[in-house]
Amino acid sequence: MNTNSFASRTQRYQLDNGIQLLVLENHGNPTVSLYGYFWAGEYFNPQGKDALAGITASMLGKGTTRRSKLEIAESMESRGARAGFSSNMFTTSLSGLSLSKDFPLIVSTLAEELRLPAFPQDELDKMRQRMIASIREDQDETRVRAYERLTQILYPAGSPFHRAPADQLISEIESITIDDIRTFYETYYGTGSMLITVVGDIVPDDVLKLIEQSLGDWQGASPSTIDLPVTPLQSEPMRETISLKDKPNCDVVMGHASRLRRSNPDFIPAIIANRALGHSTLSSRLGMKVRDEMGLTYGINSGFSESGIGDGPFTISVTVAPENIDLVIDTTIEITNDYIAEGITETELADEKSSMGGSFKLSLATNGGMAGRIADSVLFGLGIGYLDEYPSIIAAITKDEVDEAIRKYIHPDVATTVIAGTFE
């Protein structure tokens, strides 16, 4: 066995209450990074409470039954340490960073906030105001409006990929109470689905003792499950416009349900397929033609940006002057259809494989990067050994595999197009 591999260097522990703990020693510098998650994201929002998961996670940092948020902040800042919680589509994550000598402070603080949240009313009131102000500000952004409407067309209400209209979301935020937050917390916050990854200047058995002391006797809610059907590809194209005042440029977002998840065996070929098409405004097919050659935009991108646990949309987004909308759309579709017909070139394939390999190495350059990668490998059911295998997996991808992924996951012929801007 390779004694320098992630699989061999990462110590695995299973606590009696269900917590999975993964620890990797890295004594390159005297710091430690912690990253983890459990199933308590937006997918679990009850009907009519679309923002509840995010609010609950944010409220964990607003004080406990023992200390105010200012007292906690002062204890952390005096050591130059950071710790907190955030929520995404499927999980709530916990993270921390400190000098190795201050790592016990990170663990005890996260445990205190996780187990003894105060959920103060005044903090909820302030959070509501900030969230509503942000939503209203976003409603004047053409890119936000176009993407928001696209998700409403592609995904039914109740899907985690469906973005509720602003007025509805504001109303729901205004209706959320402390009781709602506590109920969500009591229903979804627990150790049964919790994974914690720690990387840095530490001894694994010492980390285990710290986690056991702080969280070992906590159970919380039973683990939740995800049952999300794949969204089918729509049968025909659609086009909508959203009129906003005084916009010098419009934003066009074209897309369809991707049916791509991280668990798909052809996920990597699909990502390579997209990278060559439109991942980079500067070096992709779309960027070089629409931006560099035709000068019609400063930015055009494509992506499977939300494909992970679930299958988010495939989108192509471009900012363009109103008089060039049809030309840009037609050109984009033409380039994409040519790509589907011809496939990726060997040069494009080699460039993208090299770029992905380099990005992967950079992502492992810090303790935090390694902790995140290890946690993701478990989250997506890949196993820690996948990190060791990844470079060879990338190197082995063939043109035929990418071409097949292009034709499977990219369908401009049935894409919905939403255009937001000023049209008069």
C-alpha cells in the first residue's frame, strides 16, 4: 500500500452516536482545519418556508444559552480563529480554522453553538431585514432575474432547484418564527448523518478525544434521507422575456434539466464536455467565438453548476446588448450544435484534462482544501481512495467518452431561453 496516499494517511473513527470522524495529520504548518456536514439543507425546508434551513444555520452563530455572539466572537478573534455554520441545498456544514494549539477552542465553540443555540428574537429580526433587502436588490439584476425564472420553468415548486418568486420568498421569510427555527433544528440537527473531517498539525487520537468530549454524548434528531427523482428533459423549447427599466445590457440564460448527478458514472466526461464548450469565457469554444471573434459580449459561460446530490440545470449564460440578442442566441446554438455533431477535439481534451489535474492539485495545497475534498469524497459516496485515483481517472478519459456525454447531457434543441433587460 502507498503509505503517502490519502486512503492510508486518513484515520477513520465511528463514534457511538453515529458521527463519522476522519483525521489526516499534516505537520507542514502549525494550523488545523475542520470541515463537516449533516443532512439539514434547503431540501428539507417545509412547504411555505423556503428560507428556513438557511436561517436556522445562520442563527447558530447568534449566541448560545451560555454566551452571547459577541462573547463568542471575542474569544475566537483573540486567537485569530474562525468557526461557523452554513447551509446549502442538501446539507448544513460546519467549519473551523485555527492554530493547532487553539484547536480545542474550535471544537468546543462549534459544539456549544450546535448543542445550545439560543435563537434570540432580535437576531432573527435583523437577519430578516438583511435577507429581504438583499432579495429586493437582486430583483434589479438581469442575470438573477433570468436564472430565477428559468428554474421556475424547468423545475416544479417544491424542487430544491426551483427558486421561488421574490414576493413569495419575502412573505415566507417574514412569516418564519423562532418556533419554526427550533422545530427545524429539533427535527434535522443530529449526529446520525454527521461527518467531521480534520486536517492539520494534530494527532488523530487527540482529535477523537476532543470530539468525544464535546459531541460524543449528543444524539439530536434521527438522520434524514433524500428521495429526489430525476427531472426529465423537457420536450420542446420555450422563450420568455423579463422587462427591467434602464438596463444598458440584457442577460440571456438558456438551459434545461441536466439529469447529471455526481453519482453518474459519466460525471467526469460530462464536466470535461462542458469545460471545452463554455466553462471559461477566455478559452472555451463559446468564449472564443462570441466574445473574442465577434465581440458581442464580455462574458459567456456554460455549466452544470448545481449538479451534485441532485441533478441541477445545464445552463448557458451571456450578457449582451439588446440589439444583438438574437444574433448571440443563434450563434450560441450553432456553436453548440456543431460541438454535439463533431465532438471534442483531441487538443481540447488534452487541455481540459491538464487544467483539471492542475486545479485538483491546487485544491489540496491547504489543510482546508484537503478537509473539504475528503469530506466531499464521502458525501458523494466515492470513498477517500478516490482522491488518490483522481489523477489517473482524469488521464484515462477518452474522446469517445466525452463525445457520448456531450450528446447525452447537452440539448440546445429543447432549451428554455429567458432574457432579462430593457427592450425599448
